[in-house]
Amino acid sequence: RIDSSLFTYAGYTNDIRKVMQQLPVRMVDSTVGKSNWSMVYNSDYKPVMRSIPVSKATMPDLKQMTLKDALYELENRNIKVVVRGKGKVVAQDITPGATISKNQTVTLLLN
């Protein structure tokens, strides 16, 4: 049986928890520690939330984040941002995990 409800969302952990509490859906919360950023995806027909590791010295994986959340992460790292499109982040021109420097510029593609 194929799960037809494929989805992925990334964002601020507390915001995700608030939304999931408002919905009549049980979520598997596998976040670790006090992570501020999480990803929600489906696994065996259930939403699962996991922590996204964050380091100020490396480029975060911004895929599936809203522009608001992505800008928050990048501005806190003094990274300049060029935005193309609307919606959630689908691509970024600096590889997640790459070492970043102050005032570097990243281009985000949204869809």
C-alpha cells in the first residue's frame, strides 16, 4: 500500500507544535533537546516531527521552510538573501552544511 499523503514542512518547533495541537491529528514527536527548528514529514500514514540541527557557522537546510523562517535563520547569521518566487523554499545556492562567512549572499528559490 502506497502512502498518498506525502508531505514535508520545516519551521520553528513551537509553531509546528501549536498547529498540530489545533488539528485533530496525533503526531510522533521525535525532537531532541531544545531544538528551535524542526521538520514534519509523514511516515506510515502518521506525521513525525524531528529536530533540525543548527550551527551558526554552517548553512542550514532551508528546504520546505517558509520565507519568514528562512529569513530569520539567515539574518541571525548575517547572511544576505536574494529571493526568487513565492511559497516555501525549494532550493538554495549554498549547500546545506557548507561553512559560511559574514555578509555572504545566498539565493533562495521558492515555489
